[in-house]
Amino acid sequence: MEVADASFKRELEMTEYDTVAAARTTVAEYVRYYRFERKHSSLGHLTPYQFETQDQAKL
């Protein structure tokens, strides 16, 4: 599951970064949050990771 552009733009504070490494770190932290902590109403209030794991358990 990919981070949706609209959520990314809306939830991640867009700032200027001192270095490319700082920007990459911030983006990586947000993606981790989005996948493993942020609950999504469209997924039954589960995180994407929980949804993916739950789906695979049914197979």
C-alpha cells in the first residue's frame, strides 16, 4: 500500500530541509507512521500493516 499523495501533503509538514539526508529521514519516519501507527477509516480503523496482516491470515 502506498502513501496517498493527498494525505502525504496534508499531514506531513512541508518545510525546507538543510540536507537531502534530513528530508529523507523525515519522509521515512512519516511513511513508517502511516503504515504502522495511523489508523485508516477506509480500512476499518486498522493500520495498513494490520489490514494487510489480517487479510493474509484469512487465506
